[in-house]
Amino acid sequence: MIPRLWSCKELALIAAIVVLACVAAYLSIRLTRPKPFASATLGVEWQCKQSFLVTSCHRIVHVKPVSPARQPV
């Protein structure tokens, strides 16, 4: 006779652990990923990103287009 390796309760417990681990990984990635937002107090020259506990802002440098330099003919 071949013995059963896993009982139904053990399989249910393993499945529950796997599901909880996947949910925890998804939530940790979802909550810690920075999300950009506009800050009215800083103005349009600032770009801010907010994650779960940290908000960081940095100044955006606007670059003016440069006309192509004239080359001697």
C-alpha cells in the first residue's frame, strides 16, 4: 500500500501560506512604490514623489532648446 504524502489539512495550510505570502509581497511592492504628485505649495518647477512613509521632492531643470550652431561653409 502506498502511504499518502499530504493530507487535505496540510495541503490547505500550504495553500493558505502561499496565498498570504503572495498578498504580502504584492502589498509591500504596491505601498512602497513612489507615486508622483503635484505640490501646489512648491510650484511647477518641483517634482514630488510619495511612497508609504517618505515624500521626496526635487527641482526640475527646464532646458531651453538650442538652435543648431552655424557651421562654416
